[in-house]
Amino acid sequence: MVFKKAVIAGYLSLDISSSLQESSLSEPGGRGAVQIGQAAISIGGLANLAMALHHLGVPTMLIGKVGDDPFGDALVRVIKDKAPNLVDGLILDPSVPTAYQLNIGDSRYSFPGANKSFYASDLHRDILREADLFHFGFPALMRSIYRGDGGELVSILQRVRREGLSTSLDFGLPDMGEAAGAVDWSVLLENTLPLVDILIADIPQLLFFLESEGVQQYSEYRHADGVEGLSPGLLHALSERVLKFGVNILMVNLGEKGFYLRTNGEHAWKRPGRGLYGLGEAWFDREIREPVFASGDQKILNNYVYGLAGFLAGLLADSDPETALQLAAAAGTSKDQEALRSFWDANPEILRELETAS
């Protein structure tokens, strides 16, 4: 199987996780230090998507910014231990600290660090020229990207398109308590979506960015998939708004309900870039829902990152839309990177189907 090449860029962090000790939860008065479990470190942000694509066999380059500090050293080491080639595109900037996220029990504390100083100039032409698809993730969390009505994101997408790549975008959800709360996201969408070939989202993102009561919907759906609350036809109506910007493909992760795909008509596919070039009329004007993948007694699972990786892998293998969604559903059943690799090795028929479709 021959895949086209992907560049994955955007938000990058070191995740530090620990559990709360049961004794700490029961101590009255909160006196003294709260006892937590042993810490574990892992990669966060777009590094997980790059790693997932790597495990699916897709030639992948990761571009993100880290500081010249112990957290940066740890982040690079974790990535290098699992996929040495992925660290080649990382940008070491000694003037900024590495981003990190603390996960303690059910609480999350994020420090964006170097992600606040990512710019279009950090993308080098020699890397872009070797790739076919450019995916940018979580600009809604990156102040340098979303400020000025998304001017820097526009510059990034324009630079990528000039090099002939297809563009893919996953906005993420902004932190409304920070500077992102003052952004007019409707203007940012108008500026950026005409430059996007593939938009990836989940229900909270769609409702926040596209519904007129987006801020109110934000609080309601921030920590839930929101699928059950969708009125009949709302998903179709939201996708219609996306396609009017000129987006070729909208792929929505519906959590336990699977995936939704909506694509634009033939008129929008005149210059799709190398990543989408050659997909053909099977992708024109389609609307498909794909359930989650289940095998035997396997618990229903839809890992957002791995589902996205599966879908992009299908695109980069020039598969038809049904096969790309099936691969998204299959890959989304993985709980971690090793499970993803094991699933791929244990299900060669999926790879055969992909080869047949392409």
C-alpha cells in the first residue's frame, strides 16, 4: 500500500498525568498537601495524530514548537522513542517555554507555552514541497494563530496552498476565559474556511462555531458529544453552511454514534491540491453516516484522534469515501498507540479492502 505524504502541524504539549489518592478525597478540612499518585508523561496535542498516522503506515512529518527546557527534552524523547523520524520537523525555540498539561484526577490544567508563538514563517518550503496533505490542528488554542481575525492562519493556509498541498483543519474549542473569548469567530471562519479543503470537527465544535447561539451551546456541549440533542436536519443544515465556504470535505466525529461525512459538488473540486487529487467522482456531493466499528464483544469506542488518523489514511490511499469512513471507524476502536498498531496487524483484511478500493 502506497500512501501520499502528510504534514501534521499545530498545538503540541507534554502531558503529565496523575490520579488522586482515595485517602486525599476523604480527608476533611483540606489540611496539608493533597496526595496524588505517581506521575506519568505522554505526548499531547497534534503529536498523537502524527503518531497514529505513523503507526498506520502513512509517511508523516510533525511540525510543532518546543522550548529548550526539561519539558521540551522530555517531549522530544517520548516522541523519538516511538517514531524517531517524527522529531525531525520539531522547532526548538529557546525564547519560549514548552507547553504542558496537568491531568490530575478529572481536572485539567493547561499552559500553552510555545504554541502562542507559532507563525507561518515556521513552515519551511522544503518540507511542504515533499508532502501532499497539510493538517493543522487546534488553532483555537493558539493566540498567535487566531488573533487579528485569524490573519496568521490565513497566511499559513495560503503558504501551504501555494506549494500545491491539500489543506485540512481541526479548529478545536477555544478557552473562552482567555483572549479567545473576545474573538469574533464568525469573521475568522469567513476568512479561513475558503482556504480549507477538509474540515474535521465534532458536535461541540460545529455548534459553537456555526450556531447563532454558539457561546450558549458551548457551555452545554463542552463536555458531552451533544449528538442526542441534535434536532432532525440540523447536522445537514450545519454541513450546508460549511460547504458554502468552498470546503470539499466535512468529516464529523459523532462519538458513539460513529461518523458523518458531507462532501461538496464537482464544482468545488477544481483545485483540491495533491492530497485530494485523483479521488474522483465517488467523492462528489456525498452524505454518508458510518456507525462505530464493533467486533464480537468489543466495547463501543470512538477515539477521536485515531478515527481521524484512519480517515486521513483512507484519503491518502485514494480510497472511496465509504472505505475511508470504515477505516476511521476501525481505527477509532483503539485505546492507545500500541492498540492501534496491534489492531492494524491483526486485521489485514482492512488493508486489503483499502488496496482494492484504491
